[in-house]
Amino acid sequence: MLEGFWNRFGKSTGDPDWPSDPSGPKSDVVQTDNAVEVSIKLPGMTLDDIEVTVSGGMLTVKGEKKVERQEEKKGYYLSERSYGAIWRTIPLPPGVDGEKAEASYRNGLLTVRLPQTPEAQARVNHIEVKQG
């Protein structure tokens, strides 16, 4: 019974794309021949709201969304505020060069490109499959 209350409480921003659970915002991770590309939906944020870090083989994205609305009409006054903080930590494959990572933000989508080192690109392990 209380679970429903807390679920509704977590959606205080009123935005269906805004995550209310600790698993974080919607994201895609794609590994190409020479890089790992991560795309994360962060609707309604500005560049100042977003922090991206790479440490210990993990990509972490944090953000804060603040919405404030005031409205005055004859007979009433309305003032609403909402706040939401998000974070997402994504494990990176071995050989990703976090020092050369690049990030861009456009139309609510954060894209982080993390190149792989030449050693990681060249490394291919073939594993023999036996009847078992």
C-alpha cells in the first residue's frame, strides 16, 4: 500500500521521461570497433546541470533538474517548485581510454564517446568450443 505512495512521490517532476527510480535515466551503450558510445536521456537539463566523470573503469553521469513555475491570475496565486537528482553509473569494458573521452549534449540527449586503446582494439581472444 505504501509502495504506491512512494512511487507517486518519486515522480514529483511530472515528466514521464524523468526517472523516479535509482537505476537512473534511460540509456544506450554501443561498442564499435574503436570506441564505446553511451547515450543518456536527460530531458529539460542545461549543460550546467550535468556532470560526467570516468573513474575506476566506470562512467558516471549526475544531474539536477529544477523546475519553478509562478502564475498570478485574478483571485488566486500559484507557485510550484520541483527538484530531481539523477545519476547513472555504467561499467566500461577493459581498454577504454577515459582521458580521451568526449561528451556532447543536444535536444535532451547526452552522448559520451570513449575511445578504446589500440591494444584493446587489437586484442581478440578465440575460445575453442568443445563437445561437452
